[in-house]
Amino acid sequence: MQVKLDEDLLAVLTRVVTKHALSIEWQMSDRSTLNVDASIKETLLDAILTEFVAEGLDVNGEPNKLGLQLESLIDAINRDAIS
């Protein structure tokens, strides 16, 4: 499965993989396309959800700007997984 990412989502993905020491360079077919198989999908979603809980919520428990971007990244990965 291939996931197309715009520049904003690519920046969020880069933040997550860097912070969580994931290596996905070999998964990128070009600057905006991520090749996702079942194993990397699970790893990515775990890291994204961890980041969401740690940094993506404001004091009221609502998604902040980063949280909304992380939600969009999750949606992009899951949407392409079922299409």
C-alpha cells in the first residue's frame, strides 16, 4: 500500500520517526509517498498514537495543532490501507 503525504504530514511523520528512532527511509518511494506494509503500519501507528498522547492534547484534553496533524496522519495511513 502507498500513502501519499503532503508537506505538512510529511513534516509530522518525520518528527515522529525521529523522536521514536524509527527507520523508514527505505519505505519512501519518493519524497511524498510512503510504502506501508502491515508491520510498518503497526509500528508507525503505535509511534503516532504515543506522540498524540504525549504532545497532541491541550490541558482540556482536546487535540492541539499537533494533535490535529497527528489525527490527519493516522487517517491518511488508515484510509489508504482500506482503499
